[in-house]
Amino acid sequence: MSTVGTPGTTTPLMKEGAAISAPSRLLPRDLIRVGAAGLRTRPLRVFLSALGIAIGIAAMVCVVGIASSSREGLNRQLAALGTNLLRVAPGQTIDGEQSHLPADSVAMIGRIPPVTSATATAALPDVHAYRNDRVPSIETGNVGVYAARTDLLDTVGARLASGAFLNEATAQYPVVVLGVNAAARLGVTVASPDTRVWLGGQWFTVVGVLHPVPLAPELDFAALVGWPEAVSHLQFDGYPTTVYTRTREDAVLAVQAILAATANPEHPNEVRVSRPSDALTAKQAADTTLTALLLGLGAVALLVGGVGVANTMVISVLERRPEIGLRRSLGATRGHIRVQFLAESLLLSALGGLGGALLGITVTAGYAAYQDWPAVVPLWATVGGMTATLVIGGGAGIYPAWRAARLSPTEALTAP
């Protein structure tokens, strides 16, 4: 025959006429209930301590989530634009002077079998665009004027915001297509027959405005005029300054290796070949470095939150010495007291960690939607953040739990 006692007490068991002392047990559900009861008695202090943990976790989840969302957005952008665009530009001569590409370099590059399209622009450094003919000549607004081929749009993956691009007919007349930033600086909102800009000493009609061009950002600040018109009226010498080349995806590296010699057979060392998508990748690498820095700051915030948990638990031990003494008098062991306060610390940290993870995911989703990115929060970031909170919570609760367990029943009950 046996009797069942309350948790934390020693119960005599009668078995075959012998009295056996059974060790008291604190079941997991009892442990959670006792730990939660300790937290409910100090709601404001618990909230502030959990908030410290939540800020650290939210910062870490946000940093990882926003970086991952940005990377996924870049990958989708590159998938849409293609990584098979190569740019050829003149370099410098052996004397350090500016070189130039041959006038027929575009045609020569176009004859490379894997090349699907080749087009060019040419900077006109002595020609500027102004809002009207009364603007002082020195106020160029950093808008460059370029001669452009009619197939530029498709090759660089650009899109029109309004109007139309240059064609075989309009390229021979004083018309211009503006990049998005050039249009803003010239006060042009949409292309129309009534919208004109003062360019090269004469009026040019704005026939088109471009959207931003990620793989050719120099076009965002450009005023593009037709190649024949530039030769006829803007003293253009016919030498391209940038040749944009699209190749098959499987032949990018092979074409890149021969572009310099093809564009300028006499002086291939005076040609620069680059891959615009590499610039975006380099930007992403710089963002990754910044992400690592922000993760470090998030870890510091998480550590500060852990210190707040430890402080809360130490104060809790001091305030609850009578309770500890009473429990010890009723049969609770040192182990029971130790796991009780450790459970409180873990519950407090888990509460902050869960709130921080939800906050981080929410902020990441909101910012990704604002930037028109896909919202991506890696599972490892959330799980890792929650694990970190439990580790910090356990570490923060070890000393207060050990201190509470050391109190003797008499010392605890007689404490002021």
C-alpha cells in the first residue's frame, strides 16, 4: 500500500511490510507550471527583459532575412536580364593616352559565331543637353550625350517608361531618348511631341524615356541621339566608346577571351572587356560584408539581453527568499530549487526569442515587399536565433539558480 505526496516531498511506501523512502520528483509539466508562475508575478520586469532578448533576435533575423531577400532579388534580376552581356571599351595606349575602338569594331564583333547581338554607343564629350536655351552652359546637370545604335534597347535589356526608341527613320533627325535620371534632371516626365530639350545648340524632341537599366547604369544619365544625326550635326567621328555584346550562355567565357583581339586586331592590349553582371555580383559581395557587421551588432544586442535576463533572475532570488525557504521546509531539494529558477530563465529567454523571431520575420517581409523583392528568411536563421536565446537564457540562469539552491530553509525564512 502506498500514499502519494505532493511534488517536492518524500513519501513513505509500504511494500511487503518494509518502509521505503521514495525520492521526490518534479515532473516536466510541474516544472513549466512553477516556472511560469514565477514569471507571472513580475510582468513588467519580465516584459522588459524579454524585450532585450527580442531586439537582439529580431536584429539578427532581419539582417539575415533582408540580405537573403536582396540576394534572391538580384538572382531573379540577373536571370531576367541575363549574365551573357559583355562590354567592350577603349583602354589606354602604351604612352598612357586614351585609345579608341575602330569604327568597324561592332561589325567585326558581330561576326563571332556565338555572338547573338552587338551594338554600340559613343560618348560626345563636347555636346551637352539643357532644359532650355537659357540655362548657362556650365550647368550640364551631369547629363551625358551619346550617339546610339537603334538596336541598343534589346541588347542591354532596357525598357521604355514612355514613348518610343530610336528607329531607322527617327535616328536621322533631331530626336532624343532620355535615361531615367537624365529626364528627371531635365524636367521631363513623359515623352511627347511637345517636349523638347536644348542639345548641341539646337532643339531636340524627346521621343522616349527609359526605365533604369541595371546592366548599363551609365544610360540612366544619358541623352541618346541617333548615330546618323550625331555624325551629321554633332561632329561625331564615328568611333564607338562602348560596344555591348550578347553571347550564348554557354560561350560567355570563350567570347570574352577573344573580344579584345576582335574589336581591335592591331592593338588588343588597348581594349578593356568587362562583364556588367560582375559589377552587380561585386556589389552583393560588399553587401555580404556589411551583413556580417550587422550580425555582429545583433549578437551584441542579444548578449545585452542575456545580461538583462541574468539581472532579473538575481533580483528574483533576492526577493523570493521566503518562498524558497518555505519550499525547502516542505521537502523541496536543492535540485528542485535549481531547476525551478533555471526553468524560469529559459522560459523568459524563449518568450523573448519567439517574439524577436516573429518581429524579425514581419519586418523582413515588409521591407522586402517595399523593395519588390521576394521575402526570404532562411530556416537556419530562425532556428539558430531561438537556439541562441536558449543557450543565453541557460547561461544567464545558472548563477541565480545555484545561488537560490544554496539557501538553507532557516536562512531563507528568516531573511528580511
